[in-house]
Amino acid sequence: MKKMRLTAVVVMLAIVTAVSAQMSLGIKGGVNMSNLVYDDEVDDKNPKIGFNIGLAADFDFAPSVALQTGLFFTTKGFKAVNETIDAEYTENLMYVQLPVHLAYKMDVMPGTRIVFHAGPYAAYGVGGSRKATVGDLTSEWDVDKIFGDAARQYKPFDAGLGLGVGAEFGAMLIDLGWDMGLVNISNGDNGSVKNQNAYLSVGYKF
């Protein structure tokens, strides 16, 4: 209930801010480095490489302050490597994600600003895959069944907190950030599984 109330407050503030703000749209895309956290411990030190792409929106409601949001398609998951037997196992989780970040933009020279941002995100799983490779043999399965209610599936809803730092060069932008999942996406009775994801994105503001 407390999480629902906090989400409602964030949405209301976003709506109020948007009404009185100057909006700019853009596109962003880049590279992800993801992993799953099992009971607050990273299961494997090898991050899974993925990508993110989507539509970004900035609501500038003060000279140096903005609300940043958008809708993104992003991949998360994990990769485990066993070098002894030359084996690799990967789970690719695909999400549609909505961030709501408060940003502070600091002018460093004409046309260039450093951007610090942080805030919550919500995401919903829309698909994915599992892939195992042993030597030269590769198998992939469960492309449409990685989310669901079964013990081997993940809950589709995810939410958490994100933070990042970026730069705006006129209409061009670059962004480095990290998302920390706070929702247990496991269907198991024991322990928890949470997403974590680092990303590097570039974009263009219209």
C-alpha cells in the first residue's frame, strides 16, 4: 500500500509539473550491462550486454531543473560463464520501461550542460529468451514464456530507482546511468531476485 501511495504522489507531481513546463522530445538509445541480484548478492560477475532505445521527454520548469521521462524498450537479465567446461548460460529479459527522473542541469559553457538526474522507474516484461552454449553447441528456448506465474518464470512487473549523469551539447546528448530494481521478480517461495542495469545512451533532442 505504501508503494502504491508513493507511486500516486510521483505521478501527480509529474502531471502538475508537466502542465507548467516547457516540453522537448527526443530519441535515445545505447548499450546495457545487466545482471540479476540473488538475495542481495550478484550471482555471476559477467554482465549481460544488451541495449535500450526509446522516446525521451524533458519538462523544463526552471532554468536549471527538469523532469525527465519517456518510454523505452530495454533488455536486462544475466549471463553465467563456466570456463572449465566452456559453457555459457544467458537469460534475456525484455521490458518496456517508464522512468520519472528529476534532473539538475548545470551550464559549463555556451551550448553545453552537465545533467545530474535521479528518480523511480516502472517496467513491464514483454518477452525474452534463455540460451545455453556448451562448446560449439547452442540451444535457445522459452522465447515467449520467460514471464508468468510458474516457478521457472519471472514476474513481469518491475520497479526501482535510477540515477545518472550526462551532458547536453546543443541538440545532442549522452547519458550514463544505473537502475537498481527494488521488486522481487522471482516466483519462488525462498529468496529474492532483482534486476540491476547500467547503461550508456546517446540521443538527439528535436
